[in-house]
Amino acid sequence: MKKEVVKYAKMCFDNGLTTGTSGNVSLKKEDVIYITPSALPYNEMEESDVLEVDLKSGEITAGHRNPSSETQMHRFIYLQDQNIGAIVHTHSTFATIFACANLPIPPVHYTIADIGRGVSVAPYARYGSEKLAKNVVETLGENNGVLLANHGVVAVGATLQDAYRRSEVIEEVAHFAYGSYTLNNVKPLSNEDLDDALEGFKSYVSG
């Protein structure tokens, strides 16, 4: 579990979804959350740096470092939906531009259908606060990604592979949306188009 957390944390860093010590990655196994530590650059991270946190109590059960400042947010998301098994939180550039502008990312590309009908913005609250955790859970709902106003992005999935892939999708569609706004010609897909894309994804995965 810890090896996988480190793997995807470093992928976030290597692929430009995070810089320095921003963002965090976690994986849930039963009632244990495996989460990246606070204030440690991803490129320096090792398995021994990953902390174990009790899902229900929030207490650290193993690890020698301080847990991510957003551990509360991760806990609240897991507690809200037992089907979520992994979370990737980034400050990826274009998605965070939308977050800072308090603008949802519109569904200008069909790949966003795996996230939702777009990517909504959770109201601002101080990083690491319980208020932020509650705002994120309320805005996320049944979607697979959400923007954090003036902060960043959260993507979720059953696995870390899913959550990471969705964080990449959100950033990519944010690029497309930003470009569409720049050209003053935003053309969002309809709900029917997005439903059709989702059906296509099922065939693609099974094939």
C-alpha cells in the first residue's frame, strides 16, 4: 500500500501535477488510510515516510512524520462514500486557474464524462480545516472530481490508478476549456453527449 502511494505521488511530481510539497495522495484499505506526509518533496519520499491513519478516529497509527495537512479532507471523503478507495489532490496549473477564478470547468471534451457533467467548485475555506473538508464532500457528491476554490483539485477513484488518471483528465480538459474561453467560443457538450461518452467508456474498458 505504501509503495503504491509513493509511486503515484512521484508520478504527480514527475508529470507536473504538483510542485514542491503541494498536494497529497492517499489510499484506503479497510479502516486505514495510507497518506503522504506534510512538507516533504515527492521526489525525496520513501515508503517509510507514508503514514497510517485510522479512518474513523483520525489518529495516526503508524509513521514518524506529520501527516498531510489535508488528512481531514481525505477522511471525510472516504467516510462519505465507501466505494472511494483512493484520492489524489493536486495544484495542477490550468485546473487551479479555474479554481482561483471560482469557475467550474465546463464539459468541452468528452473525457470529462468520467468525472461528471463538468467539474464544480467547492467554496473556499482555509487549507486543512474541517470547513474545507465539509465543503469538498458536499460539492463532490457522486462525481469523481472537484475544484477547491482558490486552492486546487481533488480526484477520487476506487484505486489510485483511477484517481490519478482522473486528475490528469481534469487538468487536460482545463487546458481545453481555457483555450476555448480564450478563443471566446466555448461549446459545452450536452448531457446526452456525455451519457453517450460514458456508454462508450464501458465498451472501451471491457474491450
